[in-house]
Amino acid sequence: MKHIEQLKNIGINTSKKIHWNLSELILVTQTVNREQGVLTSSGALACDTGEFTGRSPKDKYIVKDEKTTDYIWWGDINHPFAPQDFDNLYNRVTDFLSNDEIYVKDVYACAKKEYQLKARVITQNPWQSLFAHNLFLRPSEKELETFEHEWLILVAPEFKADPLIDKTRQHNFTIINFTKKIILIGGSAYTGEIKKGIFTVLNYILPHEKNVLSMHCSANIGKQGDTAVFFGLSGTGKTTLSADPSRGLIGDDEHGWDNENVFNFEGGCYAKCVNLSEEKEPQIFSAVRFGTLLENVRFLEGSNIVDYDNISVTENTRAAYPIHYIDNAINPSIGEIPKNIFFLTCDAFGVLPPISKLTVGQAMYHFISGYTAKVAGTEAGITEPQTTFSACFGKPFLPLHPTKYAELLGRKLTENNVNVWLINTGWSGGAYGVGERIKLSYTRAMITAVLQGSFDHADYIQHPVFGLQMPSKCDGVPSEILNPKNTWNDKSDYDKKAQNLAEQFIENFKSFESYANQEILNGAPMLNTIHN
């Protein structure tokens, strides 16, 4: 009766079965029985998300009201939604869910207790409930007895919005209401909308209300308690480089940084598994077992063995599993204030050094820029490297203006004397097609040198265009590659490429200039200062 009353209080009046906080075993069993998924040879559950195999950023909205009007970074990322339209759509979704069996999962976000956000996730399908169980932090049985949610997430993938009635762009939507503390998801079964909905909420609450920096990054910790943080867009090596068997994993994607700690937001991982192999990524490979949810994968013919190279449905195949499926994950997922922060970029132009040290101003500038490059062959129509910028290495999830996060980062760097390093995992000796990809063993050696303090008293050379400090030597790395210009046969061609990349940085930053302080602006590259 208590559960029925709780659902009535949020507008769901159902006579159908309510599945409340079911175990992984029951959720997997019900998914298979409903023929919504199959068990793979490793024991993992494989499901398809249907029409949408990724997030739909154009259909993500934030309710514009007194709480949000003056603070949200409105524009192409955060689309406004009227409060009355939200109320009408909410009523239509709850009426829809009242006519179906529903799955309720109570979870929370933030490993550090003073920031814990308690959420109730209500879904139509058992495998979506399994996703919530895997990705978020899981209350104990005792905690569930008295659990009262702060945020409500309603997920109705089979509900199709009518744009004329519901004021959405099309039939799918994700709408965040900060005043009512509700995330409304409809028309899409892609579970990443649930994960990133909560991340967007924390990206507003923590910096805006708690003075805590929220970060789209991975983090690990050494045996001496030294925390390292890794930022980087897809393809830069963030997951690979932070997965160090000699260090404990704090988390692989979302973290907060307060005055004392770095802490994980989540209780699980949502790993890309395209081309996954035991040899390349043994930790992720071994985590794909019973209880793990695989999305949109395909099988070797006539078997239930996953073919990770098959991207016939999407390149965005995913594995969702609890973080304790990773052997070296620490519990609780909390570390000390970081000593070192790494910005990872895959520079396909061969311009940036394989490792360089940043000033606080440069760190804020490169943080806002969030640069990497796409190479030919990764997407249709790309025939040469293309620059990609994503503010704070997570632009789609930023409800506040990027300079808010950058200034908070800058204060924390200064107060705690944190080192920031730019790591280029891309090309050396020329751009893509001419030069060579920097060896992973070299990148690992450079990161190890940082973590061991080998660069604390090193000699540095300043990059003439980007102003970055490049160490002159590093154990296990050929000295000639540390200054990228030295690796190019045509030095004048390098100068042109460096100038061109700097121009693209500056062009990208124009939209942020009016909000940035002088220290951030001083971190920009220096045009027309190339020395031959």
C-alpha cells in the first residue's frame, strides 16, 4: 500500500503490477522472459535501444522559470521549455505510465555523503531499471526501508510526444525541471539519457549552489594517496590511460571536487565497447559478465558470442556495469585533492607537444576550449583532420556558462598548487597521413614520470605559439619527440600548421571572450610569433 500511495503522490495511478527495487537476477530474468534481451556467452545481458542508439541533444530541454532564467547558459545546448508545457506533458506521461507495468529503482548519486542526490527512477522496462542499478550508487537494504527521493526520473520510451500538443521538436524528449526536481524522458529507450540527465543536474547544483567543481573526467589514485584526474574527449585515450593496474580507480566519467576531495558521482561505468578485446582493455573485457548490460551489440553468426567489431547497428555500443566489476576500483569512490591533472588531446595535425605543462591561465583557456581532432575515416565526409572543440570537455552537459566552471577550476588550481599537463596522444613528425601516432608506451612513460615527480625540477622549453612548457627529457621517451617541431622534416610547414591551429583555437574562443577574465585570455596562443 505504501508504494501505491507514493506513486499516487506523483500522479501515477496504476492497477498494473509495480516492480519495486528488484535484484539484478530478477531484472535480467524478466528481460529475457519478455524477449527484450538475450544472455551472451559471458553471462551479460544484451538489449537493443531501438530507434535511438545515442543521445539526442536537440531534444534536451530545461524548464525556464524563476530558478533558471538568469543562470542557465541558454542557446544551442540548453533549450528553454515553458513551465505550463512541462506540466501538461508530465500529466500525459504519468497517465501513460498508469496504464503499464512499471519498474521503480531507488538510487543516489555522489559518493561523498554531504552531496548525495537521492533519485527515484521509474521505467517501463526491466533492463532500463538494471541500467539505473548498475550506473548509480546503490542504497543498502536498510537505507531502502526509509528512502525518500529528492529527484524523480520518469522514463517512458514508448510514449511518443505530439509536437503540436507537447511543444517538443519531435516525438522524443528529455526535459529537466530544476524547480520541481523532475527529469522527464520519453520517446527514446537510449539509457544514456538517464545517466547524462543526472550529470546535467549535478553540473548545475554543485557549482552554482555548493561551490563544488563538477567534472567530466576519469580519476585514479596511487598507493601513496595521490589523486590524478584525466579530461579528454572521445578517442583521446581517457579510459585507457586512467585504467592503470598499479593505481586504484576512483571513477571513469563523472566527478566532483570540493575543498577536501575528488569524488565519483556514479556507482558504475558506461564503457564504449566497439572493438573491445581482452588484450587491449582487459579490465573492461572482464567486467562484461552476469549483471552487465550490453547495448546494441551483435553476435558472431550462429552463436551468443559478442562480435565487438560489428558496428552494423551503431559505433556507440556500450557496456553498463557496477564499478566493483573493475578489480582495482576503490570503495568508497573518493580520493584526496589531485596533485596532477591531465588534459588529453588527440592532435591529428602533429602540432602540440606530446607533453607540456600549463600555467593556471592556460589551463583555464584549454579547459574552456576542450580541443581534439577527428581524423580521416572516422566519419563519412572527413578526408583530412578536423578540429573539434567541446567546452570543459563536456559541452552537451553544461547548464551554466563554461567560464563558471573554468574560474572555479582556476581557483582550485591556485589554492592547492595543482599541476596541469596537456598530453597529446595524436600525431608526431607531421599531420595524419604523414607523421606517426605517438606510441602508447611513450604516453604511459610521460604520465608515469609526472606521477613520480620526475618533472618537478626539469628543464623546460617554451612552445613559440602556444606558450606551453615542454620538458627537454623524459625517461623512456626519445628526447627529439618532446619538441614537436624537431620531428618534422619541413620546419616551415610545421610553423604554418601551428599558426593555423592557433587561429582555430582563437576563432573558437570568440564566443567565450566577453565572459572570460584576463587570466583566461592570457592563456591563448600567440599569433604571428613563430620563430624559424
